Amino acid sequence: DEQVARLEQTMEGLGTDEAELHRLLEQNDLSTEQRAAIAARYAELHGGSLSEAVASELGGTDAERAAHAIEHDGQMDPAFMMYYAVTGMGTDEDLLRTTLQGMNSTQIAEMRATWEAEYADQYGADFDTTFAGELSGRDHFDIVEIGLRGEAQTDEERAEVLQMQYDYERGERSTAFGRGYMDALDAIGFSSSASQMERQHDRLEAMYDENGQLVAEPGEMERL
């Protein structure tokens, strides 16, 4: 009944709390049996299904997102979540980051394939064109250049990501303003990643031999 009450609250009054409704429907700590019991109790109290109630409250991609959550026990398809994040009034960069978190390169490839098969026509562009056009600056770097690589699995991949991050923040791709701002925060005692990033980069460079081969000890990259 507590879960039912929470769902009811999101749909009461003049407006719907879409964010909270999505959060409740996408909980991944509920079993299929628990979800069925919640839906049955909702139908018992309201004389109609939870799916119908949610559909009447939402429209567009919000309705699609809720229906997907109900149908798939809260397990959201990454390609759909990427599509959802770039439709509507603006791009939800936080949702893009959350969706990509923890995905490996194989999962990223599967997500790309799903986009091309199911969402490219709806959105009007292929995967790469979509996110190159939707994102810029820091968001483009974090999401497209780093996030879409997938989580690093080898020392070489970890080293490459660390070098990319250093170049963006402190190296050849950084700006004088950005470097100066980080240095100023360090100088007055505020927490900043400037000093840490410089030390990390020095340690990373020391892990390469004279031939440019990475010779890190087992587990050394994870400790950077």
C-alpha cells in the first residue's frame, strides 16, 4: 500500500510529478511479483489498471518511458533512455551520463545498433550525428568522447582515458581561463582537482618505458 500511495501522490491534483513517477516505475529493487502486487492493489482501489492511469497522465515520450518501465519491470533500455534525453524542450545531460555509467564497449555497440534500428528514423538522425549536434563543450567531452568509449577494461584503455582527461583540463586542449581558475582555487585552499591531476599525470608518464610502452605493475593503474 505504501508504494501505491506514492504512485497516487504523483498523479494527484492539477499536475503530474513526472520525475517522481518515473523514479517509482523504474525502481530496480522490486521483484516481478512485487510489481504485480502493486499493480493489482492499484487496480483494486481505483477500478482501472495502473498502466491506463499512467497513460492518461502522460504524453509523448514520457508516456513511452512509463510504459516501457511497466512492461519491463523497471529495466530501461539504454537506447530508449538516450533517445528520451534528447527529445522534448532540451537535452537532459545528466540522464545521458547516468545511462552510460558502467556500460562497457560491447553494451555501447549494442545500444548504437538499437538506436539505428529503432530510433534513428524517429529522431531524424543516426546516433553519432545526434549526439555531436546535441552536445558541446564539457558535455560533449564527458558524454561523447569519454562516456561512449565504454568503461575502460584494460590498463592501456585506462591510461588513454586519463591522458584525454589531462589534455582537456590541463594540457593542449585546456584553456588559460580553465587552468587559471583551477590553480586559483588550489592557491586559496579550496578543494580542486588541479594538483591531484598534475600528480596523477606525472605518475602516469612514469609508467611508460623509453619505447613508449605501458609497463605499469598489476593494479597500479586502478590506484591512480
